[in-house]
Amino acid sequence: MTTALITHPDGFNHSTPPGHPEQVARLDAVLGALEGMDLLRLKAPMAAEADLLRVHPKSYLDGLREDLPEHGRRQLDADTWLSPGSLGAAWRAAGAAIRAVDAVLGGEAANAFCAMRPPGHHAETETAMGFCLLGNVAAAAKHALDHHGLSRVAIIDFDVHHGNGTQDLVEDDPRILFCSTHEMPLYPGTGDPSDTGPHGTVVNVALRAGCDGAGMLAALEEKVSPRVVAHRPELILVSAGFDAHRDDPLAGLMLEAEDFARVTARICDLAADLCSGRVVSALEGGYDLEALGASAAAHVRILEERGR
Ligand SMILES: [Zn+2]
């Protein structure tokens, strides 16, 4: 068995204004760092409409299509933009996560990493925000449940920002345990630990600025792992943002690249115990290009070791 790497050149066609942190060069940094690794390389398909309709209403998807500029860019909120290639990229970013679920549940790969942009975990049911257009990981989780017939899945979001969008898309579904570790206070301002969702299947873990890898691992061990074990997921999905790195310009946590290897190893341990090692991970944030490449490589290296 092997680790699948799912990507597509359309990820380069989502163009943000000069100086925007969620830039085309991020995908180069990630793919460059994974070059030479022994991975099953798969092309990300466009997400099927039916897969997206599990998490977004048709009116929202149509609205994005109507807003798409023919040239130049259109601004959707303070930091979220559309360029002519944005929907191709976004549909393939969601399609990558869905394809990854198919690869892992179909036995094609032991686990998978999706290197695509734009990220997805801030996109709410009817609102694009925080650089995100579609709920990539949420759509993949629903696909695992509704298409593949799984009964329970868990999502672990270690991006430095709260995964408000994913929470919005999945909190009504008690088959999905959603765990987010994030710096607080920080954008988008949600994710207080008291917010556990309507079914108690949301686990929000707040970390203080300055928290390092040991602090992150302790939070994972004490607050996330026991809930994942109790949920008995048949698949673990990961929102892999690397902006908790100490060099990241958007946040104040102090992880090193190797800390992402340790976090990944802990997630893989859980998956080995609970669901035959099945992990589907998708890129979210990470805005210092060098730190992003090194952190993504550390993450995928552990997936690859565990997927053999
Ligand atoms: Zn982030």
C-alpha cells in the first residue's frame, strides 16, 4: 500500500492580488517539497454537483458561478477573491478530497494527502470567507458517509485558525466528530471551547499565542484523542493547515516543521487503532512559503511511512 498525493495544475489558476498570503506560490512550495517522495500521484477531478450539494445549497454554488469574473478579480469579502480560474481550482480542491476518500476506502491507497488550493475550512454553508470557497473536507466527510456507507467519521483540524466553515457544514450531523485546535483570540473569532455543537460532536480546543509543539501535542492528547477514540470513526479526515508554524505571518503559535510530524504520527496512531490506518488529509493554511514546504513534507513523510 501507499500514500496518495492528489493535486491538479488548476490549483495554480486561482489568482489573488499581489501581496495576498493565500498565493499561487503556496502550491509550488508544497509540491516542490514533496518531489522525489514515493507517492501514488493522482489528478484531482472536479467535484460532482451532488457531492457539493451535501454541504452547500444550489443557490450558493450558482451564486459563485454568477460572481465569477471573466477577467481581473472580484472581491467577495475582506480577504476572499475570485479570479477567472478560481472555480476550476475550488471544484478540484473539493474533488481532490472526495477522490482521496475513494482511494482510501477503495483500497487504492492506505492514506492520502490533497495538495490543492483554495483551502476550504472557513467556507460556511452560504458564505465564502477566509480565502475559502467550498467546504472541501466537509464534502469529503459527507461523501464517505452517504456514498460509501460509513457510519461514523472524525475530522481533526490542526490549522491555526478555527475551522468555522467545517463546523457549520457538519455540526448538525452526529455521525461526524469535528475537532479543531486553534489559536484564540484569532480570526475568525469563533471556536470557543464552550461551543460543542447541537449534538455535542464539536470539540473546540483553544490555544494561547506562544503555544509550542509540546503544548499542541498535549492538547491533542488530552482533549482530542479521547473524543476520537470514543467516537469510533471508520475514517479520519484531517484539515492540515501549517500556519501554526512559528514563522507564519498570520498567527502566533510556535510549532516547528518537525512538530507537524509528531502531530501527524499521533493522528496516524489513532487511525491505526480505530480504522485500519485510514487517513485523508487536505491542505488548508500555511503562509510562510519555506515553513509551509518543510511542514507539509514532514506531514506527508509520516503518512508515507505509516502507509507502507
Ligand atoms: Zn489558517
